[in-house]
Amino acid sequence: MTDTRTRLDDSSTGALVSQMSEQVSTLVREELALARTEMVEKGKKAGKGAGLLGGAGVIALYGLGALFVTIGAALALVWPAWLAALTVTVLVLAIAGVAALMGKKQVSAATPPAPTDAIDSTKRDVDAVKQAAHR
């Protein structure tokens, strides 16, 4: 009778180990998919932020050009032309400032570049497996 019981326990243990192996494989694949998705999302945000920062730089260069025109107009004329040019310059630089702030916000939202959600989920899964193994 003990031989029969030992064989049943062995086959049950083997089946459990097989199931655990399959479940661990599935879990690892799902965690990798989660990490990939998270990294793609953060990469998109970083790219968008970098694009906005680049755009802010270009607009700031136009603002610098407008500032030079303003200085030239101020020296050549007395009031209306340079006042208009100065107004354009302030407006262009204000737009550059807004774009720079938006770009900085996008880049900040993409950091840290590590897939923190996937790492935390994996740690919880490992802890759950360890606790189940101790039981």
C-alpha cells in the first residue's frame, strides 16, 4: 500500500512541477511583453519631448534674428518700426518659452527609462512563488 501511495505522490509532484514550469514560462513571457510595452511608451514620450525642445531651439533662433532686426530698426528709425519689431520679437520668444516648457514636461514624464512597472510586477511574482514554495 505504501508503494502505491508513493507512486501517486510522485506522479502528482511531477504534474505539479510540470504545471509550475509552464506557468513560470508564461509569466516570464508576459512580464517581458509588459516591459517592452512600457519601454515603447516611454520612448514615444521622450521622442515627443525632444522634438518639442528642438522646435523651441529653432523658434528661439528666429527670435534672436528678430531681435537683431529690432536693434537695427531701432538705430535706423526712432519709434514705430522698432516698436513693432520688438513686439514680434517678444511674441516669438514667448512661444519658444512655452514650447520649451512643454518639451521639458514630456521628457520628465518619460524618465526613468527603466520599465519600473514591469520590474515591480516581477518582484511581486517572485515573492509569491517563494512564499508558495515555503508552504
